[in-house]
Amino acid sequence: MKVGVEMCHGFIEDLGYDDFVVGFDRVKAFGFAGMSYKSPQYISKTLDLGRLRAARQYADQLGLYLEFGLGRVNPYNTSEAPDIWLLGGGDYRLALEKLIAAAAEVGCHELVGVTAGWKYNHTGYFRFDRFRTDVSWEDQLAATTKFLGIMAPILRQFGTRVNLETHEEITSFEILRIIEAVGPDVVGVCFDSGNILSRGEDPIASARRVAPYCHQTHAKDAILFFSEKGIVRQVKPCGSGVINWKEVLPILHQSNPGLALTLEDHKGYMEIDFFSEEWRRYHPDLTLDEMGELIRLAKECDTKLVRSEIQKVTDYEAIPFKDQMLDRLRSSMDYLNQIIKDKNLV
Amino acid sequence: MKIGLVVTTPAKEIGNFKDLFDSIKSMGFEGIGFRSLLQLSETLDPSELHAAHQYAGELGLFLDFGLGWVNPFTALTKPEIWALGEGDYCRAVERQLGAAQAMACKEIVGEIAGVKGPYRGRYAFDRFRTDVPWGEQLSASENFLLKMRPILAGFGMRIDLENHEDLTTHELLRLVEKMGDAYLGFTLDVANLTVMGEAPVEGSLRLAPCVHLVHVKDIFLIPTEKGLLRQMRPAGEGVIDWESILTEVYRHDPNVHLLVEDHKGQIQIDVHDLQWRTHFPELDEKEIAALLELAEKSRQRVQRGEIEAPESYEAMSYLNQRVQRLTSALNYLKSLRANHKLFDQV
């Protein structure tokens, strides 16, 4: 196991994406083992193979891992990714094929796939495509499964797998059903340790479920606090939240010893409205055991908050992410590396 | 039967709506078809809309509106509509229906898809999307329309789905069967029928019983290696048999609104291409033959010197021809109406 960083969440915001050399140098200097980009287009907008190969070569030279994402695989919202459509001249399948081929050309055969994006313009449930009123989430999952089925021969041709991220709109239960339908050779999981909380999943139980299919990760931690409607997730550096990494990492390691833990850190609350009948109706796979465990973890946080062992949530959230980013990343990296060392998860 | 003009000018460019209404009135049109209510008020402000409606009434102009997408696969491409519902698309549609009803509209245009600007050829049309088959888009649209039916019933309104360059008459008729003709009708765009390999008269007669709005533009067909190329002409200057079509449409709805929707732009209709044909499983060879005959008629009209040859016609800038084209279409339609006594029946 190794610890790296997601490049599209602020780490190189000041540098931009034009020069991968300075970006990789920063990753190396910070002490990370590698990095992940949301798409090969962050290295080359036009997927220029010369540039992609040079990036791979430089990453190898520095001993850094390099991972990519593929983008949207839910046809109900692919229209929100116009850059990808342009890549295929309006043929979305061709666009993804080009991305898959370009990534494969530089040895990247595990790609993160997402089923939606966070909707900044809206509030409450409408930030998540799970709660769209014009189409049910079940229909979106069915369309996603069909689309990945269409992509399967292309993925097999390149020996590539799309790892569906446990994004904020989808549960691990749903991802596993898609894997079952399309095949674990072409669809896997990108385990986002923070997002599974938002969908009411216990991190350890969720890690156990996805471990055999998990080939990429987004590592983040969070505390949980009570609200009128249930509990709320506040993102924290790894080791400062409710996730029991000493349990979770060995579970993931057992199935995939080479797994990269890619830090995808940011701030923000997400509501987990266990007390709302409407919210629970949108989560048919929710189990009493996992809901109970999250409420227990929230109670633990509550006790610590009362004792001021955890900083008051509003005070912590008021500090801009940029001001804390490097400290948070360092603390996360050191914490996870220590567990890897202690548990011999090499 | 009244005759209006389609206006696509965005709200920001309209300025004072009174000037726009005055200019349309002075051209001799009897009404305006807006693509969206947002052209008159970006927030659907009741007082702004009321003022427009009142002024239109003073001038004796009717106002028609479009609702935007009823296809959840394309819905996300209009964020301005989502904003009306603060992320709840059904609510956004409901708000538009309410605002239109307050202006005495009973009929409102709905669209399943539209031409996608940056792409060329087939990929400009959602029918040819590679991430989701057209059949699934139809079924998602049907589900969405059924969801909106109680709201339409409450407002006493009907969505008139435009055939556009995507929907065949057969598909439209099946949708109306599911929805009921009290809630779903058609905005007939005769020229667009040909893009799907349907003959103008035959296709229009199939839809006529449920047509309540008509988009009017004429066509000139040019034979190509793969099939036909469609060029746009003002009504009466092409090869569409408007007399047969409009008398039949009038027979079913004497108060139908005709909306001149004029523009330039050529579309390829690949009726000889087997791959293209697989996207139109209900093609009728007799109608293809009718289209080929219209191409021959187009050629003869040029040969007889009745109309301009297609190459030189297309080379002229639309803006230079606009007023002449609109006036010519309007005069043609008015004289057809007078000859056949197709006036409104109260």
C-alpha cells in the first residue's frame, strides 16, 4: 500500500495543469508516493500521446504512481461533461474509448468512473442526482449498467477496468450489483472512505463489501455530529475522524496489497438524514446494523465535542480549506503511512 | 387559424418587449411563439409576464411558449430551467406551466431533443447518441410526461411535443396513446418530418388529429450519394404541399396557431445508407419514394426558373434575406388561409 494525492482538489491549484513536471516535483517533494488526475485530459487536453508518455516517464523517474479517472458513465448526466463529448465529436462512446486508449498507452488500466457530479447551484437533496425528480435513481442505475455493458468489449480490448467511485450519490451495494451485471474484470470500485458515510454506510462493513473489487481509492476522514434530521458529516484529515483505519486498511490490503490510498481532501458538510422517512426511502439498502454503527460513532464525536476534544464544527468549518490544506494532507499522509508501517501493509 | 412568428432572441437581447411586439405586429404577424417563458422573464416574475401578456392583448397578438426538455437524458443541458425549481426539475416544469396558464395559454411546446451545436452530422441529434439508445430516451420521456400528467390536468393544459429532427410520427402517436390527447398533442414541424425519412403530407396527416401548433418552414431537397440534403426555404417557396396539410390540420383544430420558424442550415438525410436506416426501424419505402419525387420537383422548380438554385441560395446571408423571407412566408400563409377560409372558429 502507498499514499498519494488527488491532483484536482487544490494541491496544485496555484500551478495549474500546464506543466506536469512542476506538479510531479511537488508531489515527490511532499513525500507522496504518487498522484491521481480526474482524467488524462489534465495532462493533455487533446490526449497527445507524446505528452502523456513523457508524463509517465517522468513519474517513473521519480518513482511515483500515476492514476487517472475516466469521467461520467451515467447517460442521464453525461451531458454535464461537454469536454468529453467534444473529444468524440458528439460520440460519447468514442470519447471514452479515446480516453481509455490514451490511459492504456501509458500503462494506466484502472480508471475511476463516476455516476454523477455534486450540484453546487442547488441545495439540500437536489445537490445529488440520486434525488432527481425527473428520473428515478433506479432508472439511472439501470442506464449506467447498460452503458458499462456497451463499453465492456472496449474495456476488455484494452485490459482496462472502470472503478466506480463510491461517490456521494451512490452506495457500495449499488456498485456491487453493477459489477455483478457487467463483470468484475471491467468494473470495479474506487473506495471513497468519506462518501460512504454520506450514504449511511459503516466504513468497516463497506470496506469488507468492496475489498475484493477495490482497485482505486479516495482517502478522507470525517467526524459525525447530530442534526435535527439525523447526523452530518464534516470532512477531516485521515486519523482525525471516525474511520477506523487500523481495521479498514488491512481489509483492503488483503485483497489488493498494491492499492494506492489517494488523498482527496476538502471541506464541507453532508447531511445523513437517518431520522427522515423520506431520506430512508431513498436508501433501500440501508441496514439497521450500519445505521446503528454510524449513530454510535456520532455519539462518540458528540461526547468529544462536548468535552472540547474536537474543535467546534462551525469554528473548524469557518477556516478556509486553503489555509489548512497542506497541514491536513501532511497529517493524513503521515497517519496512513504509519499504519501501513505498523501493520506491515507493504 | 392564426399566424405568428417564432422568436428565439434571449431575454438579455430583447430589451423592451414592447418594441419587439410592435415590430412583429407591424410586419403583419398575429402572434409570437417564444421558445421559453424565460425570454420574457428570467425568474418568471408574475408582474413582468402579466405586463407582456397585457400588451400583447392590446395589440391583438397571441403568445405561445416552449417548456424545454421533457427528456430526462437531455434535461441537464438547460440549467436555467433547473434553477426555476431550485434543483427539482418537475417543480421547474410546474412553475412554467403555471406562469403560462396565467397568460391564458392552454397549449405549450415540449421538446425531447434539439440540435447539438458543436457537433456535425448525425451526432448533432440525440437520436444517434452512443451512450444511450433512442428507445430508452423515449421511454424515459414517456415516464416523465406521465409524471407531469396530473399537473397538466390541474392547469387544464396540454404539452404539444415537437417532432423536431428526432421524433418520428409513429413514436409521437404511441406517446399520445399512453398520455391521452387531452394532455399531449403535437407541434407539427412539417419540414423536420423529412429529416427522419417521412413524407411531409403523409406524416402530417398521421399527426393532424392531435396538432395544435405548427412550425412553418419549407424545404428544397437535393439528391446526394447517401440520400438527400434538405435546404430551408420560406413557406411557399419550397416543395411542401401546404394546402393538403393545413386544411387537414384546420379540420381537427380550427384555432391552430401557425408559427413561422425560419432559418437556414442544411441537414443530410441518408436514406440510402444502411447504417442510418437501422436508426429508423419504421421507415416506409413509399414515403422515401415520395421524398425522392420531391427532390425531383425541387430540381424542376429551379429549371423552370421559379426559384433560386440551391447553391447560390445557400451562399446568401440569412440576415440579408430575413425580412423578405418572413414577409413572403406570411403572405403565402395568409393567402392560403383566405382561399380555403381557414379562419378561427369561436
